[in-house]
Amino acid sequence: MKQLTIVITFLLLTLTTNAQSRVNLKANCYINGGKNAVCEVCNNRYSRPIRCSMKIKGITSYGYWFKGNQNGIVYPGSCMSGYVSANNSYRDPLVDAQAYASCRF
């Protein structure tokens, strides 16, 4: 019985120390003349690389949504960029873009 308790304790400690921490980061987006939007998320807070999955949404003047995804590893002091483009920027330009990244260590 004592050995079973030791084994269970060891397994629980192993599972909790291997758990990966997740953080959500807000991305900065810039619209380039209504044609496209560039969104970037930077790793300025952490001293180790993080793996991020970024979701990008852009809306046009007529209310149509365009979505994009970007995945990658962001090293300390560097950034990851993602893009979303309008189909016809002369008649229906992008007016806003938002993005967020879900990252883990």
C-alpha cells in the first residue's frame, strides 16, 4: 500500500511539472491603405521562446469579415506577423483589423 502511494505521488508530480503554461497575447494591427492589414505579436515579456497560434480578423466597409491564421515560434525580442487582405480594396476596403495570439512555453 505504501508503494502504491509513492507511485501515485510520483505520477502526480510528474504530470504537474510537465504541464505547459499558456498565455494569451494581444497583437498590434496596422491597415495599409485599405488593401491589407498586418498584425504582429512580439515576445518582449519572456526570456524563452514561445510557440504561438495567431488568429486575425479584418472587416471591410461593407461589413464582410476576412480571417487569417499564423503559427510559429517567437523568440525573445522578436515578433511574428500575420496578414489579411481585402478582395477588392477600391470598392470595399478594410476598415479595421483585430488579432490575438494563444501561446505556450
